[in-house]
Amino acid sequence: MTFEGFETLAIHAGQEADAETGAVVVPIYQTSTYRQDGVGGLRGGYEYSRSANPTRTALEECVAALESGARGLAFASGMAAEDTLLRTIAKPGDHVIIPGDAYGGTYRLFSRVLERWGVSWDAVGLSDPAAVRAAVRPETVAIWVETPTNPLLNIADIAALADVAHDAGALLIVDNTFASPYLQQPITLGADVVVHSTTKYLGGHSDVVGGALVAADPELAERLAFHQNAMGAVAGPFDAWLTLRGVKTLAVRMDRHCANAERVVEELTRHPEVAQVYYPGLPDHPGYKVAVEQMRAFGGMVSFRVRGGEERALRVCDRARVFTLGESLGGVESLIEHPARMTHASAAGSPLEVPNDLIRLSVGIESADDLVADLLQALGD
Ligand SMILES: *Cc1c(COP(=O)(O)O)cnc(C)c1O
């Protein structure tokens, strides 16, 4: 039987009941090697767990289905996925365009690691496709997109940037961590590769670090799989299992993340101590129209600036109780953080520097009333 609804795929793609025992949940195949039926007689193609492991295969097939790609690959972290992808598609002399407000770890991978290996890059504001087109060079092999971005939630037009990339003979790569495949499917909009930190919404419970790649083209997927095995930064079986368990509830979690974020945004926009709210679902957000076209809803991430400068922002972070002060995002529990001193501290003085009166929220799936009450008390005197 074939099925294609997102929620059904999340629960069933790659996850047939176990042939031998009928176990409904894919087991944790905590094994490094596999008994062969005579030399080279592999069962299901498994020989060594760096090359392939059945629990990881289940996650890889599921994520590929959710992103409408040819094949998925699971890694030990989002950064491991990014590194494997970039060393597969770029060589010394090549050039990549990255977002002007790229995820800090991505920026660091380009500026501190890949640059030493001869891969050059330019950081460009991606909300302007004409500026991106102007930055393309003959050596450009990829345009790296994030949308929404971290922490200012800027929006890039994936379909427009796919045209820019393809006109230049380059790949369009989308880091879809913030939206998740439930809200946005870049491959259906023309992207060639999707990147995830599965640590965030896909895992969804703040209990596992992982990454994934999904490629649209089977030939590119084959090259990525070769590099995944050759470089070896794979997801372990237990991590793959935890992530798969999280993915099953992605749709219902995202619905609640979005609904709660909208409630929080509503309260913040009319609060006298809040100077500005960043959320792509606000009609005056510059990316609103594009977001409406390419996203199902606007996500669980909200940033805002407070009146009273950095001191006030730090006080709000300290006083929050239901919102836990911490880095990361995308888990069931709400988190609050001060990007200038925490996630973006290393960006001071770089193009990624953020205002020091900015607060970022990862709105969780607790009761909306408790979340709103917590923010109101934290913002009070
Ligand atoms: C967290 C994150 C990453 C890196 O993933 P890790 O799992 O922490 O290695 C990459 N991109 C975005 C947008 C992220 O939020």
C-alpha cells in the first residue's frame, strides 16, 4: 500500500513492522558488525555499522520521505552533515554564497575551517535575490540558504534563489532546521539538498544531537553516501532511534509550536516595554508574503527587542521561569536566550553581530497561558 500524507509518512516511512518478530517500533540495532552467510553473503546489505545500520536506515528513509528527496543520510550532528556535504561538493578554488546572517556554526565552518582548504565564500543578504545573483562568480558551486534565519527570522525566497543557483550551474542548499519539513519543503521549491540539525525540531525533545542531509538527485545522493562512509561522522543507532521517535510527532508538535508562538507574538507586539518583534507571520515583516507562499505556518521561533537596552534584556532572561534560559531550540520545552552574549557572542564585530537588547525565544508546547504569563512577569518591574 502506498501513502503520502505527511503525518502518515512520519510514522510509517522506513518503519515497517519487524519481519521476524512483528515489533511495531524499529529496534535499536546496537551492533557494529553483522554475521555473513558465507563470505560476502550479506543480509540486507549490512556489513559494518559505519557503512549502514538498520536503525539509521529507518531514520534516513523517513527523513527522505518527509523532504520529498531521493535519499536521506543521518549524521552525528548538524555540523557533521554540513561538513560532509561541503567536502563532497566543493574543492579548492571553489566559491560558496552563504547568508549574511548564517547560523554561527555554519559561518565558523566556512571562515575558520573550509577557507584554509581553499574554499572561498561571500556572505550576502538572501532576502534580495538580485544581490545574490550579483555575487555569483564563475567558481560559485553552491548557494547556501537559511530561511527563517537565526535569530532575526529573515525570509529568503527559495524558488527565486533556486533559479539564481541553477542559472549559474550551482546547487541550491537549504538549511531547513528552523522550519522543519512540516512547515516548508525546499526540494519541492527547487532546492538540490536539504540540511538539518535534527537536534532541533526533528528530534524535538532536547535529548539527542544529530544531523541529516536529503538530496533531490540520486546521483548526488550516491556521492554524499560515499562521503558519509568515507568520512564516518554517522549517527549512532540509539541517537537515530531517539530522533525517529521524535519525528513521529513532528506535525502535532509543530502545530502547537506555531499556535503558541502566535499567541506570544500577539502579546509581545502590544507590550509597552517591547520595542520590536521579529516573526515572519507579522504582516509588516519584510518576508511576510514569501513566507505565506512557501511555509504552511510561521514556526515556533520569536525574537524581540526590549526598551531599556541590554540590562533590561538580561533581566528578562533571568526572571523567566517557564522559559528555561539556555541555548538550542526546537524542543517541547520553551527556551529563552540573549543572542549577543550567548549563541551569537562569537559574532561580536563580525557581520553576524546582533543588537544587545535582543531576546530569542524557542516557544515550546506548554500551555500558552503559562508562557504568556511568564513573559509578562519577566517584562514587568
Ligand atoms: C543547531 C543548528 C545547526 C548545527 O547543528 P548541530 O546539531 O548543533 O551540529 C545548523 N543549522 C542551524 C540552523 C541550527 O540551528
